[in-house]
Amino acid sequence: MLEKLLTPASIAVIGASRKPGKVGHAILANLVDAGFQGEVVPVNPAGGEILGVTVYRNLEEYGGKIDLAVIVVPLMAVKDAVREAIGAGARAVVIITAGFKEVGEEGASLEREITELCASRGVRLMGPNCLGLINTHHKMNASFANRMPDKGNISIISQSGALCTAILDWAAGRDLGLAKLVSIGNKADLDETDFLTAFADDDETKVIAGYLESIASGDAFVRAAEAAAAIKPIVIMKAGTTASGGKAASSHTGSLAGADIAYGAAFKRSGVIRAETFEALFDYATALAMQPLPKGDRVAIITNAGGPGIMAADAVENMGLHVATLGEGTATALKAKLPAAASVGNPIDVLGDADPERYAMAVKAAQEDESVDAIIVILAPQAMTSPAETARTVLERVRMVEVDPASPPKPVLAAFMGGKDVMPARQEFVASSLPDYPAPERAIAALKAMVDYAKWRQRPPRVVTRFPVNRRRVERIIARHLRIGRLQVNEAQAKEILGAYDFSVPAGRLCTTVEEAVEVAGGVGYPVVMKISSPDAVHKSDIGGVRLGISDAEEVRDAFDLMMMRIKRKIPDARLDGIYVETMCTPGREVIIGMKRDPQFGPMLMFGLGGIFVEVMKDVTFHLAPITADEALQMLMGTRSYALLKGARGHAGVDLKAVAGTLQRLSQLATDFPQIAELDINPLIVGEIGTEPAVADARITLAEQRIAE
């Protein structure tokens, strides 16, 4: 799809400079020094020769066809340079020059003009305001970075040019090769989605890594990332997610579902591995590029020191993995060959005087144990330790398994702790593509990323259930609200909407007089609940607008009068719909479910336990709609309080499948009606197996409708 950009046969450098230190000189020098096998066409009005390459005053003087143009001319000359490149047959353009939309509207306008020009001629544009691109397998360095990496199998997408140079320096310091590196800059045309798709189909790329500050199109990104992650791992560091923007949220879901949560939900859906730090980005990418995926999450730890072994075991448990219980045969084999003082449990402590053969024997035992899915090898340098020789012996043992078809390889990650003494061992690991980390926690964090990705790859096919519902009823309610410009849907009509999607809603009605309230209470049956209904009273209980357990008509009259008096005193100008009277729900556990529509990624569903768990602990999970039955259950399991829902300490569990079904219905409602901006069901009362979750309270906010120009 992007062949003329990534593997061009000819490259024009428009703005090539003969002055070292200039960007136009650096790009030309990098192309020459990398040994680019195609034709390089420098363009500079002065003509002549630079670095032994003939320079043309313009592309008309050159007279041939080009595949790619790299443009590094002053801002106001860029558009003419693009026209010149298109005239010479260029199918791709990289604009290095800055000063476009990143500096203001004038630059943004010029950027739009150039983008439209390229689009009208079928030319793909990368940038502007970017570092350029590198393809090591094509011997192409069309960037102004200060180094060319070795060949490798990790490809980089970066929105920051400066970070690209840091990545190149980091890789060089670890002798790590790269496949491709693209600096996407302002993303006027080509963006992260385009390169995810391109790298997914690239045989030279085994792992895609990226640094992003924004995502151009949420829906397109999720589709492209999901398709790419089904083929190879994607690791992304996402920055710039702390600013919430927009209006203050009016619901629990809205207040908790910030921009960072939306990106996290999108990554989870699409199989993207999220790196929280620059360090983690490459910790994960190197492990995924160098080792096979684990079959499960059972980890064997091999160490020559007790403390690091304990650190590793703690990290395994803290990250949700399992310290493997070694088989009896493994323990017997280890006892026969290790000193009596060694530990043959897990961690396997080969003792401080362990020689390389002792390590190799322990690795072999873990490899052959069917209860082990992955191996962490730890070494702390001591007087009798031979780090480099130990590394070579471990590598030899790993290679023996890799060539044995009867013994599927397990991932092996090393954590050789220290500095100068273990540096020769690190060099051995790098040369043989075995990931090595300076601390056990980092190795295990990388392993956790591998386990999570392997689980995502093994997930069942996504089948979204569609329930029979009454859409027309919901359409009428929403249309009526939007017609009068009312965005807050009161509880009565919110519950009518939910009832149309077959949520279990207690019997009740909105009442405007005390006589009507008494009649409704008698009709639905005591005890009842009474709640004030006003678009200006979002938190009803704060103003005494909720009464529970009302047991007779006299209490109804007293509560009605008191609520009316309170709201008029506390919110004198409040718009008042009336008082909602409904039957009390059967007691159960309170949970909260909700939805907030993210401007990038669409409807995000939320689930959490009610009360302090959502108010203080914020123990909630999010997922993008639509969701499958399995994803709904995963949302429940993703909370720290999941054990309470299952049942613990003598307390019965709740009907988890029924709760998951309610989340699926909410998912369908949110997907069917983009007019709904936020929705909270708080609380949803859930009970034991066989009981339907009941909607005790609900709030819906509609999105402001844009007026067509």
C-alpha cells in the first residue's frame, strides 16, 4: 500500500544543502551513507555537486521520474516543491519543514491546501513537521537523525521526531536492530492507522512499537489495530491523556471516564499492549520480538541468590501471574544434581557459587516441566560467578529447545543484576536475541505483557448478541426531548427507555399531586420509594429529595409535602417535574453500570460495585461497546471487588451472568442511540442466582445536537 514511500526506487531531496549542519545536508548524507541502492536526486537552485552526487537545479532539469520526494525547503516554498514533485511522478511526499498547523491558523490553512493537492493527485503525504523515515532492510535513511540502526524486526511509529532520535540512540546503546522507523509529525494525511496496516503486512516487521500523543480517528484505529494485533504484537506508549476537556461530567461514569481511560479501553479491545513509560515500551517490544509467546502464566524462577528470587516471586504474584508449582519429577531431578543447601521449590535457588552448568541444568528442568509456561533466569554477580560464561551456557540450552520440534520452546527472560560485572553477559544475550533486564521486576513486567497478549490472541471469536427490544419507544422519548432542547432525561423517562430494552424496572410513575402519589403508591404496593424529579437536582439525596421504605398513605402525604418544600427552599428556581413514586426493590448488592460516549472511540461502558467502591476507591472497569458476553464477564472480573460478587466469607454470590446480560443490553442501547451522551444506573440491585438485576435509579444525558450549516 505504501511501497513508494517505504521502498522507493528513486528519492528526490528537494532542498538538499551543501552546508554541514543543515537539515537538507543531513538527509542527503544519511541516504548516501546508508548505501541506498536506488537513485538519489538532490535538488538545489545552485546545482553543482554535494557529497559526490550531481545536484539538479530543479526536477525538470533532472528529467526522470521519482517515487518519493523528501521536502526540506522554507515554509512558503513547500507548496511549489510539492507541485514539482508530483509533476516528476512522485507517489509519496515527506515534508520535513515545520511551521504548519502546530503554530497557528495560517500554517494550518497552508497545510490543508497541500494535503488537498496531494489527495487530488493520489499522492500520499507524510508529515509535515517530521524527522523523516528509515528502512534498514532497504538501506534507506531518509531522515535527519544522527545514526542508522542495524537491521532488526521492530518497526517504530512516532508522533515525536525528537523521540525518534532518542529511540535510535537507545537501540544503538543496546545493539538492538530496527526494521523501520517513521516520524508521522502533524499527520496531515498518513497517520498511525495507515502505518499499523502497512506494518501488519510487512514480513520484515515482527513487532510494531509506537509513541502517540493523539489518535486521528478512534474507530479506524481500533479496526486497524485489532486486525494488525491478530498478526503481530503492537506496543504503544500513549502520552498527553491527562487533560479532560469539554464540559464537566454530570454522572459517575462521566467523572471517572477521562481521556486516558478511553485510550486504555480502546487498546484493550484492539489487543494493543500499553506501555506506561519509554523504558517499558522497549522492555515489552524486545521480549515480544525475541521470544515465543507463553502458553500460560505459570512462571519458573531460577536464581543464585535468595533476595532477588523473593523479589521475583513477589513481582509475579503482584502482576497477576502465578509462581509455578513444579512437578515431582522436576524436584527429584533437581535434588539429585544440586547441592543439599539448594532450594528445589520455586524459586529454584542454585546458590551463590553456581557455575554455568548448574544454571543450564536448572533451565533444562524448567523447560521439561509441563507445569511451567515461562522461565526467568536471575543472576547476582558474586566472587565465584562467571556471568558471560553463564549467559553462553543458558543460551546454548535455549537454542537446543528451539531446534527440537518435539519440545515447544518456552519464553526465557534474563535478569542479570548489576553493572560492570554483568556487561559481558548482556552483550552475549543481545548477540543471541535473548532479552535481558537489569532487575527481575522489569523482566516479569515484560513477561506479563507477553501473557496478556497471548491471552488476547486466544480469545474466542467476538459474537455480539442482539436482544429483541422496542426501539420505537426509545426513539419517541429522545426525539421529544431534543425537539424542546432538553438534554436531561428525568428518572421516569430514563426508566421507560431502559424498560424498552427489557431492563428490570420497578413499577412506578411520576406524580404531580399528593393525591396522585397516594394512588400510585397503593397501586404498586407498599413499601415504596419517593424521589424528587427535577433536571436541576442532579444529586437528589443531597437536598433531601429521596425517601425510602414508605409504608402507608399518610407517610406518602408527609413525604410529598416535605420534598416540595425542601426543593423550593434549597433550589428556588428549580424546574420541577414532580415526584417519582415506585415500589421498593428487593434488597441485594448495589452495583453501578454506566456509559459515556467518548468523542474519539464512541460508547464506553463502566461497571463497578456501588457505595464506597465507586465513590472513594474508584474500583471500576471500562470497555468499548459493543461487547460480547465474554467481555461483559471480563468487566466484572476486572474489579478488585469481584470476589465479593462471587461470594466470600459465607456471603452468597450474585447472578454474574444476569449482571453481564444487563451490561450487554446497555451496550446495545448505547450502540443503537448515538444521541445518548451519558447514562448511569446507580444503583443496580443484584441478587442471588435466578434473580434479575433491578434498576433502582437511572440518569440519562443526551448529546447536544449540531445544527447543520
